Amino acid sequence: MPQCMIDPSIERKTIAGFKFPLGVYPVEPMTPGIGYTSEFEPEDSTEEVGDWETWPDQYVFDIVVPADRVESLWQQLFAMMPGRVFPIIDYIGHDAYREIDPFMAYEPIGKEKVTNAIRQYTPFFFEDGMVGFGAVSESPFFYVFVDEHKIVTVRVEPEFRQRVERLLEAFEIPPREDPAGADAAAHEHRSILVTSEDRPDLLNGDEILERMRDAWRLVLNVDPDSNVDDEGEELGITPWLCLARFCTDQSPHDEYAQIVLTAENLRRAEELTQEYVIQTANPGGDWFDVAVISANRMTKKQTEVLLNELPDSKPINANALKSETLLAFRVLKPA
């Protein structure tokens, strides 16, 4: 199966013997510190997460360890979880108005599917500065998340507190008030994978995310019927760059289409993408399968630059930003 590989030209940042992830590193002087904090959060003080009910009473652990110890810590914490979990991925993607794309499964899957994927794409999950990942279980409630800084957060019901503390003691991770990883100072994020352009046989982060969405049944955890930025400001109709995967009765192998359009929200962008692909790629076919892989909002300037590079595209003008419009369509490459 397709794999990924770390770009050998990337050097690891190390301060006072503390190894930072290849994909996230401080850019100002700082003193890293191994350790963890823990805090009790009662049920009525926690926020709802998407469609989930409010979380129960819990202890929250934030854990900082060097990059070369994150994977083994994850393995031991993940082993404490029950056999079926809800995977989570946070991805620093390409949307112009949202910093992080939060993906979550709403149906549980077997832990072996999570383990197999992480084993296959280990550099991406444990070194890349563009992705965070984890899982949560309902009964018992147990949450483990390795964020894009490779800081580990654990949320557990009170009866699991001592088990987690014993594990951290075995790892020689001390409690402290001020553990410090890459996020404790000004820092940079980067992808650390060899690009698909240089090695077509290898996957980049976007392609791995596509496979994880399929394998883990992930859904983008944002309101599909609104169109707001990270500050909650309404954006109205915006340009979107969408990627769709499709196959037809004439061409049963997967192909990809890139669509530039304007739409009032995510749901409409995905609906219009499916309609445009069907109308253009298989207007008279007997059967058709199309999946929207991504739908990212763009600024007007970004859209103008992209449209100038695409053949047979329409200009982005005031009228296009007042109604839903197809601006460009092109079929890319087979999978």
C-alpha cells in the first residue's frame, strides 16, 4: 500500500537535549520542560463537543515529552481504552477562514483500524506539524489526543486517574506547573513529508487524510449550514475550491475533479460539486459514484490567482459573489 516518508533534508531542533518534532519547533529562545499538569473538571463546567453530550466528571492531563517518546506514550495510553473508539483528526488544512479542520467519527471502529493506520503512516502522525490525532470512547469515557505540537492530552473519568498517574511515573514524567513544549514559545509548523511531486509513489498529508476519512469514517465537525470564520463572523457567499473523487460505468477506476465555485455554505458547496461532476463527467451514464474529498473556502484574491491558471474559467466578479456559480471545472488524474 502507498506509504509516506520523511524529507531527509529536514533537521530536528534540539534544545538542552529536548528533541522537538520535525514538524513544529520554537523560533525564539525557550527552555523546554518535560512533565505534566492535571486538573479536575466537573461535568457542568465542560463544553459540548459537536453533537456529543456534555462530558462527565473528568481529570485532564496535559503531557509534554520529547518527540522520540511520544509514540511509546501514545501506545500505552491507547492500550487502556476499550476495543471500539471514535477516532479524531485535527488538520491544518487549506481553508482561508479556518485554521484547523476538525474531523471526528460518529460511529465507533475497532482499535486495530486505528493502530494499523498509525503504523502505516507513523511519520505523518508523530512528526508532522500539520496534524493532530486521537480517539475517544464512551463507556468508559476515555480521551487521548496528540495535538499538532505533539503535546498529549488525556481526559478520563476519576477512577482512571491513578492508572494514568502510575503510567506517567513509569515513564519518568514528573508533575510540574510549567511543562514546556513547542507551543510554549513562538513557533513554526511545517509538513515533513516527501512530496508526491518528487515521489509519486509516496503520499502527502492531504492524501493520507483522504484515506483516513475513508478508513475511520471521519466527518468534518463544522456546521455545514453556516459560513463563518474563526471569529464567528458571517461571510455570506464565498468562493470554494473543491476536490471530488468519482468513477463511472465507462471508467470504473477512481478519477478526480477540481471544481471552483461560489456557494453560501459547506453543504451547498458539496451539493453543487456533486451536481457539476455528474453533469460534466457522466451525463448519460448508467451509474455513478462521487465523493467530495475537500471543500475549502478561498479569498477573492486567491480565487483570481487560481482562475488565471485554469483554462476555460469564468472571472470572479461581483455577480459571482451574489449567487452560486460554477467558475471552473477540470478532471485531474486517476487515483
